[in-house]
Amino acid sequence: MKTSTPEGKHGIQWTSRMQLDGLDFADDLALLSQTQQQMQKTITSIAAASAAVGLNVHKGKARFSDTTQHAPI
């Protein structure tokens, strides 16, 4: 996935020196992002890199979750 994600700061802050931008599970990806725009940029980049090697992103299987906490628990 590193070759298909955009350079620069993306993902979520994991430690003081490390960004976590996604998790790979066999043929599945879990992408992490701070903003919707950042996520769209990552998805577009991954789709282009995948297409270049004959793979595609199955839009029907894609799921999105917004975990922003809007109200206190």
C-alpha cells in the first residue's frame, strides 16, 4: 500500500513520530484519515495504482465509517 498512497502527512497520529494510514488484511484494506478530502485522495491514488497492475476496487464492497465523536458518551 505504501507505493499507492500519496506522500506527505496523512492518516491518523499513532505515536508522536508515526502516522497510521491503513491496515492491510489479505485482499482487504482498512484506510484511516482525518478528513473526507484526505480519504478521497487516498482512495483515488489506490484505485489508480491498482488499475495499473490489473486490479480494481470493488465499489459495491466498500464501506465507510465516520468515527468522529459529535456528542459526549
